[in-house]
Amino acid sequence: MDIFKTTAQRRKEALVQPWKVLLVDDEEDVHHITRLALRKFTFEGRPVKLISAYSGEEARKILEQETDIALAIIDVVMEDDQAGLRLVKYIRETLGNRFIRLVIRTGQPGYAPRREVVQKYDINDYREKGEISSDVLYTIVVSGLRSYRDIMRVEREANLLRNIAAFLSDASSELSIQSFLRRVYHKVLELLDTFQSPASALFVIEGQVVEQTGVMDREVLELKDVMDIPGSQSFFWPSSDVILLHIKDEEMRDVGFIVKMYKHDDLLKNILGIFLHNAIVAAHNMELTKQLNTTLFDIIYLLTDLLGKRSGETGEHVARVAEIVSSISEFLGIDSETVYKYKLASMLHDVGKIGIPDNILNKPGSLTDEEFEIMKRHTLIGYEILTRFDKDVFEIAALIARYHHENFDGTGYPDGLKGEEIPLPARITAVADVYDALINDRVYRKAWPEDEVLAFIRENKGKKFDPMVVDIFIEHYDEIKKRMGRVVRI
């Protein structure tokens, strides 16, 4: 390493973030000599910023503010015989700083025997002042900064991998492979920016560029044609600086992206490799999950349709309720994965009616008190049926089946729950179920006019229904009707 730099080079380095070195010593001469020795010092093109503290207390205040100090050289005897050692303990235990490299430097080794200090305190080096020459100081600083650099590099890599894992966990909740892949594309660009690696990139759907970053060159544009290769569903490196990822979405459309890096290293490529491999796996798992959910939806629809025929209803009622539940949940800001679970689960809200006699279920007039007590049992029957399954959708469905007739003011059944004691999916389903029941013909009555249905829901806000759910339903009513894909009776 060449520690002697020209004036022009030093000006350039002044623009580079320096390594921070903290010197803690109560002798002014020590600070002066150390500052002179490190005046022209650089490590990996970065100069050193020497920060002075003349006591352990002053050092504590500095360390609380400066969280990126790479190396601290600490005298033992300052305010008292143990001031420096207490500072070491404070740094490691109170601040929890395991990254900063700590060097004990003492002129009175009798107060801090080497072996005792090295064994008892989490330090990285121990030196007596009498043995520290300019060359020794140089060695201490270089080795300390190199160690700090390596530790921070490992920490940075670990943070990147944790960040990637969290991203994939969150992004894989997307219901669309295309939207998932676009988030992956933006994450790749974010990683490149983190590594200060300029790039050109294309996001392509069916051969059409829908998003572009940077200036395109011939290689990137030519590689766009590779996206049309049938069956190509994995990423690879066509050359040392190009990423190509391609997959089929739910509608069998070719979706993918091309990224050309103009500056990279092995670490960046390794991290991108891990990330994209797991992204491909996540995308395939999303497709499998979607297929399973579609099958589950069809089964639930068929089941509820068959059960509904006993009471003169069809699967259309539960499908409409499910769409309303889905819309309200989305407008409440619930994540897309949970919204879909609520949608599926709500379709089973009346599954317990399988245990209700036909003469009560299909009675054209009002039920007697005794008959109504029997009808109310459908909530418990449904709960008992659905709790036999351990899949989370059925766990939610069990809660909805049991509690969708609870009232917000506590006057409902079967348990008389009130307010937020009632599970949220049941509170949402309650509004959806009542709305669809009133707006459509039933065996025991004709459909209500739309304005009367909406008035009933408003009047029961805070009584039968959760005020928050009612407000969302009314606020987005027109959009909910549109999503239901039908003309509501007026």
C-alpha cells in the first residue's frame, strides 16, 4: 500500500467517505503524535478521520452519535484506573456494538494485566504504549480496518440475504405471477443500485417491452427474442454480464426481463443468482397454489350449490357473498393472500344448514320461536364440520360459520359476542350475507328494493353490523356492484 499521495489524489480522496478511528486517551501528546502519524494514511483509497476523546465519558457520548466508527484505540487509565475497561464493556454490552474493532493501549500495564484483560474483555488487540512505534501504529490501524471491513461485508451480505428472503415471502403473496415477476425485476434493479452497478434493463410481456431502464444496446435487444423460446422457464447468464429471466404466467403468456450489468463482482452475481433461483421456485409454487385454490373454489362452489338447492338457493348466492367479502376486505387494506382466504372461507358460511330439517329450511312463512331455535343451530353445526379440517381456509370458514349471525352490539347468536370480539371475517360476511339475502328473492319473501336494503344496513350500523365494515361497503358500493357483474334490483 502506498501511503504517500499527491495533492490531486488527496483532493479526490476528500470526496470519499473516510474510515473513522476513535482515539481515547487523556494525554494531549498521544493525540498529537497519532494525528501526525495518520495524516497521510489511506486504506483502500479512503483516508482516516481521527476522532479524539479525552475521557471515557466523552467517548461514550461520541459513540452514541457516531455509529460507524471502525476502530477505537483506548487507554486504560484515564478518569480512574479502570475507565478504559469500563468503556470497552459499555461498547460491547450497553451499545451492543460488535462491529467496532477495539485496541487497548496502556502505559501502566500493572493496572490491566495483558492476559487478564484479553480473556475477560472483548477486545481485538492489547498494546503497551512503550512498544508502539510509527510502524506498529500503522499495523494496528491497517489490521483493525481490514477486520472491520470484512465483518461489515459479511454483515452486509447477511442483511441482503435477509432482505431477499423477506421480499420473496412478501412478494409471493401476489395473486398474479406477472405482478410478482415485475416486483422481482424492480428488486434486481434495487440490488444493482445498492452495489453501484449501472445497468440497462427491459421488462417484456409477449415480446413487447413494457418497461425500460437505462440506454439499450444491441445485445440486450437481441436477447429479447430469446424470450419467445417455448418452454424456457429458468434464468441463466447468456454472458458474464447479462441476466435473462423468463417464465409463463397463468395465461401462458411469455413474461420476463433482461438486465445487462456494466459493473459487477462475484459477490453481486452470487447474490443475484440465489435471489433469482428462489424467485423462479416461488413463481412455480405460486402457480401450483393458484391451481389448488382454483380447484378448492370449484369444490366449495359445487358443494354449496348442492346444499343450497335444499333451500331453493343456488351457488350464485355464496359466489356473490364471496365477491362482496373479497371487495370489502380489499378496501379495508387487507393483504391479497388473506383477502382470497376470506373469499373462499365465506362461501361456507351456511354449510351448517345441512343439519336443518327441510320443513324448517324451506318454510315459506315466518318461523315459530321453536323453529327459529332449531335454525340457529346451523352456526354450531357448520363450526363443528369445518373445525375437522386443519387448512387455514377452513379455520377461517369455521369462525365465519359460527359467528356471522353475531351482532356488533352483542344481541346476536350463538355466543352473544360484541364488537371486536367477533372475528373480522365474520363481521365482513355478516354485511355481505344480509345485503345479498335482502336484495334477492327468498322462499319466504320477495326481494327488497335497493334503497330499502341500503337504508337497513345504514340503520343497523353499530347495532347489527360493524360500523367500519358498513362505512367501507357504502363508500365503495358502486364498485362492489360492478365487481359482482350483475344489475341490482331497484
